[in-house]
Amino acid sequence: EHIRRYMEEGGPPLQPGDQLRKVNHDKLPEFPPEVVEAAGGPALTEAELLQWTRPQQ
């Protein structure tokens, strides 16, 4: 009902007293090895990321 009211009647995006959940991006989840491999291997290090994102000269 709240979503319908928000969408159809321009109601408030949150119920009174509700607040958005804070997300902690400091700690990434651990994934099983098969998921990491299916995604192309482990994440790039900061140095590797800089190498790929630095403008070519």
C-alpha cells in the first residue's frame, strides 16, 4: 500500500519514522573460489587498477 501511494499519489518515499539503511562498503563479502574463477579471477589491486585506468600517453 505504501509503494502504491508513493507511485500513484506522490506520497512520501519513506514511512514516518523510517530511515534509509546505512551500507558499509569497507568489508567486501567472501565468495567461494568457484564464483571468483567464474567472474574472471580475484579483484585487481590498487596498482593494477591504476595501470588500467591511467590515460594512455
